[in-house]
Amino acid sequence: MRDIKVYIPKNSGFVQVLLVLASCIFATTTGYDSAVMTGFNIIPAYANYFKLDTVTRSVLTAVSFVGAIVSALSFGPICNKIGRKNTIIVSAFIKFLGIGLMAGAQSYGMFLAARVVLGFGSGISGIGTPTWLAETLPYKRRGSGLSLIFAVYFVGSLTAAGVTYGCSALSGNIGWRLPSALQGMFSGASLLIVLFCPESPRWLIYMGRTEEALQVVAYTHSNGDIAALETVAQHQEIIDNITWERENGETLSYAQVFRTASARKRILLVFSMVIFSTLTGNSIITYFLGSVLDQAGVTNSHTQLEINIVLQAWNLVCALVGSQLVDRIGRRTMALASVGCCTVFLFLLGGLTKLYGGSANTSGNYAVVAVIFLFQGSYAFGVTNLTLLYPPEVLSYSIRATGMAIFTAGNFSFTIFTVFAMPLALKHIGYKMYLINACWDVLQVAFIYFLWVETSGKTLEEIEAYFDGENHGDTENLGKEMLGGKNATSSVEPVDAR
């Protein structure tokens, strides 16, 4: 067995901070990329250099998602083989390559290739990061930790909005080349932190490295004390669960995702999160804010960039507030509140755009902007936090990596649809698009109410037992025991791995 002490700090709180920080910085890359493309689409020099029209502009925005889809589907099984941590490291190096090509692009084709490579790296990290964090963090920190991954998406988008605004005044092509290059700082910082973080204990146990897994659980739960009650109980619960999955013939293949009724229910819930995160109505504002503001009567490019900066800051605040309340409110209640409010504000956005869009009524135009902020705030408060929290929670170990691959590929596939379809819909049917989307959101609220399962306050193994209808080992109700105040630092003899 390899002694991992040299790599990991002894203080569990510090280890948890490193795990969340590494994951969050990786996520900022996605936020940065989304907002930087929004900014580029407003900067005239970018469009002039590549001679872009509406279609080619959409292609450059959406093509990174194609790379992400391909990498997500191919890397699901690879994540199970090389480990969650190594998957994240691979994604970082691929992102570096894509960022370098993007910043130095000399032609439309080169920029297109750069977007594909960058998307390929994003697809891989979309599998590895949430899977790694969900399997490594203590369950009491899982909700706030995983929700922060996508909450800090807005740190990246806010940074990109500020950078593109500042660079837009620069002469020549530096206005889009410099923001492209600066994207690499996030992957670089996260890569350095990941090197001092442990591998997923669940992956280690599945690979037969149970003693290393016990060390990891100790370092994330009890300041390195491998005899602490909480550490021993959690370690044994993971062993029992993975043993149960193997004894019941569960494999790590894609076929396992659809083999049993419980697996199909899990993947249905995962796919619902794909739909909520892409079709609630946020994509058009995220990627084509300029077009939305044009219809609202706000046409000055510098004013649009300023609104973009303030909007990203507002989104960040709402997302951070939601991330701290997700365990108190619960996943299901938060989803109902978030999507419900988005529905109301989307109806309002459609109505106000019809009344004031393109008019000279300044108050009416900015009423539209206010509703955009309310809509985005509602989305950021709930859906943003649940996007990478709920899917890995409802998936069992045997289908977690492949399920997250399906989630990531599905998410990017639907994003491609929205990137191409929403601008055309906005152009041809205007405000009616918002009303149609709002009607769709009503169906999403009904789905959450009738089918979503609450996962807060439970270990991953307890969630699995709920779906399977039976406990998988002798360490029942670990979450309830710990929440009930049982001594988590009492020393006992470690249990032998079975």
C-alpha cells in the first residue's frame, strides 16, 4: 500500500477546502468560456477578423459543445479505469492546448479547431470533477461543496465579462486574443491544487485499495485518525455497498445504466437535470444577451457589456446564497422554487418585451432588463446549484461515471440546440418565444413535484439503499447517527475489508 500522508494535509477541514477549491476553479473555466464568447459576440473586432455572420457566429459558440459530447461519452469508462483525479488532470492539459490555439488563432478554421479542443477538455472535467467531489467529500459538506462547483461558474463569467469589457477598448485583435489567453489561469491554478488532494475513496475500494481508501476517509473526516468511529463506519459502509453491487452483477458498462428499474429511475432523474439546466430559458440570455437587449431597446454595445458585468455579479451572489441554503431547504424544494420563479418571470419577460421592445420608452426598456435580472437570479439560486449536485447523488457507484458522461453529453447536446434554435426563434417570433418557453417550464415544475427524490442529509450509500429498496450492509442510517450527535471521534478497531 502506498502511504498517502505525504500528499494530503492532516486537517480535515483544510482537505475539504482544497477539494472544493480545486473543483470550483475548474468550473470557472466553463463560466469564463460562456461569458467570453458572449463578450466576443458584442465586440466588432472579433466579428470583423473572422468575417462572421449569424450562422458562423453561432457555430463558433456551439462547436465546443461537440468536442465536449464526444469526450464525455468516450471518457465515462476511462474515468472508471484511471480514476477520478487523473481524469481531471488529463482534462486540464487538453484545456491548455485548446486555450493556446484559441488565443493564437490565425483563421476561422483554427479558431474553430481550438473551440473543439477546449470543449473536449470541458467534457472530460464535466465527468471527473463532480464525480470526484461527490465521492470524496463527507456527506455533511457534499451539498454546499458540490453546489459551489457551478455557483462559481459565475466567478469565471464575471471575470470574463470584466476582461472583455476592459479589452474591448484596445485596438486591433488584442481585444479578443488576450481574454482568450487568460482563460488558462483557471486550469493552471486548479491543477496545482489537485496534486495535493486525495483520490476518491470509493474508486480506491472498487480497485481493491481498501487501506488507502481508509486513509482518505480519515483525512477527509477525522483529521487522519483511521480509528475514529465516523471514519470506520463510513469506510465500511462504502465497502458493503460496492460488495453488494458486485454480488448483484452490477458492472461499470453503459448497459448497466438501463439494466434495472432503479438504474432507469436514476438516469431519468439525471436527464431531467439536463433539461432543467438547458431548457428553462437561461441559454438565450447566457449566450446571446446582446440580442435579448437589442429587442428590449438597449442597443449600445458598451451599455450591453456593462449590463453583462452587473448581471454576472448578480448571478454569483444569488448562486452563493443558494449554495449555502441547499441543505436546509432540500434539493426538491429548491428546484420547485427556482423553476417556479423562472416560469413566472419568463411570462413577464415575454409580456414586457411585447409592450416595450424597440420602443423609445426608457422606463419600459429597463423594466425588461429588471425582469432579466430576476429570471437569472432565480435560475442561479436553484438550478445552477443543483446542476452538478443532484446527478452524482442519485447515481449509484457502478453507473456514476457513465451516468455523468450521459449527463454531460446530454447537457452539451441540448445546449447546442438552444444556441442555434433560440436566436432564430428570437428573430422570427420575438416575445412569443419567451411565452412558449414559460409554458414548457410549467411541465418542468410538475415533473419535479411528482418524481424528484430528496437526497439531502444522506450519505451516497443511503441514497443508493433508498433506490434499491434495501440496505446494503450493517452500517444502517449512518447519516442519522452522526446528525444525532453520536461521538464521531471515539476510537474503535478498523473493520477488515470484505
